[in-house]
Amino acid sequence: MGRKAWLIVTLIIAVIFIGYGYTKHVETAQYYRGAFNAGEKAIESSKYMQAENHFRDALKKKPNDKAANAHLTQVVKYRAGLKWVKKGSYTRARQLFHEVTQVENGSQTLVRRAASNETELKEVLHELDIFEKNYQRAKILATNYEYTASNTKLAVILGYGNIDQHYYDEIRKNAKKLQSSNDRVLAALGYHVTGADSSSSDTDENTLLPRSQGTTSSGVTSAVGKITKKQLQQARRDLDHEGVDSKAFTDRDVREVITRAREQNVSVREIAREFK
């Protein structure tokens, strides 16, 4: 074969290799673009696991691509944030959503969603802190036999407009349980119980017992006569003897205990046992 023939063969081989290389380059670009676009569509449809897989596929063709790496980082962090929300770890979830918003060259859709979630969790954490403080105070009040005041604190929790959201499941359950306990005691004492956000018309927040039907505004019952200071002191001793902390009772409360005992023709100690 002559020199000219070899030159022709060499040129043909070169063209073949160049064409093959170009074809592979085009195929790689097409595969990358297809995987990347599929990842973006998956994000729009909130199919985040699929999106993660698509961006990983895109990076198989272009490992150093900034956009694909940024989108993958966002999706991984966003999915982790959603998992922490389900576990109730809202502080950790909020941090992850914040990190999503800080990724450059990423998905603006994820930035918007993460920012919205971060803002929502900020409010949730703030409300949970308030609710927990009110719940602990309500528990203390109930322990001190101040059931109406305890329910008033619980009303802050149970009356919140978004209390049925899953974020508040635990505190809502605890508050309702304590409210039910308070209501049972109040009903036994003669209250008309209508819920934690309402109270009897003849009570105030700091009194334990409702006013008896025959009691005037001064706490004196016409049918049984005036209650003396000495009788108040004796009634407090009777309460303490039954294991009830009389210090938790106002003088008005003690008068109502005495009045109820007189109306039912029983001793103060018997009435005191209702508080145990």
C-alpha cells in the first residue's frame, strides 16, 4: 500500500475516533440534561427521593457540575428536615431548612419551600415554649386545688387556633387530660362545667369553690348564719387534718366549705375528702 493510501486510511480512522468522541459527548450531555430536568420536575411534584436519585444520575455524567451538586445538596438537606419534623425535632429541622436556603446555584423552588418551613417552625417553637410554661403552671394550680385557675391556663393552649396541627399533638393531649381531671373535680363540687375556656358565672379565677345557691355576695348564708373567724380557723385545721393544704384556700373558699358542710349536714372533714 502506497504512502497516499496510508494517509487516506489514517484520516478515515481519525474521523471515526473524532466522530465517536463527539457522539459520546453528545450522549453524555443529553443523559445529564435529561436526568437534571427530571430532578427539577420531581422537586416541583414534591417527589424528593426521586429528585435525589435523578441528580445523582446526572452527576455520574458530570461529577463536578455545580448546579447538579447544589440541587443534590438541597434535596438531601430538605428531606432530612422533613424527617426531623416527623420525629418532633423542630429545632434541628428548622436548621436544615435554613441551610437549604443558603445553597448557591440550587433550586429556587426548594429555597422558597424551605424558607416557608423555617418561618413556620420558628412560630411553632415559640408557641410550644408558651404552651409548656402554661401547662406546667396549670399542673401546679391543680395540685394546689385551684382547678378553675388551672383550666384558665389550659385555655391558652386548647384555645389556640392551630392547636390541631400535628406539631402540638403531645401538649394538646396532656392539656386535655389535665382539663378532664379538673372538670371531674369541679363537677363533683357542684360546678356546671362547660370547658376549659369558660367558668361558672359565680366564681373568679382565684377561687376554688363555686358560691352556694343560698350565699350572698358577702359569703354569708342566710339559712345557716354568719361564719366567724374562729370557725374559719377550725375549718382550716380540719382541712389540714385530712391532708388538704388549707393554705391553698382563700377565706372565701373556706367559708364555702363550711357552708356546704352545713347544707349537707356533714362535717368539714367529710367535705375535705372530696379534694383528695
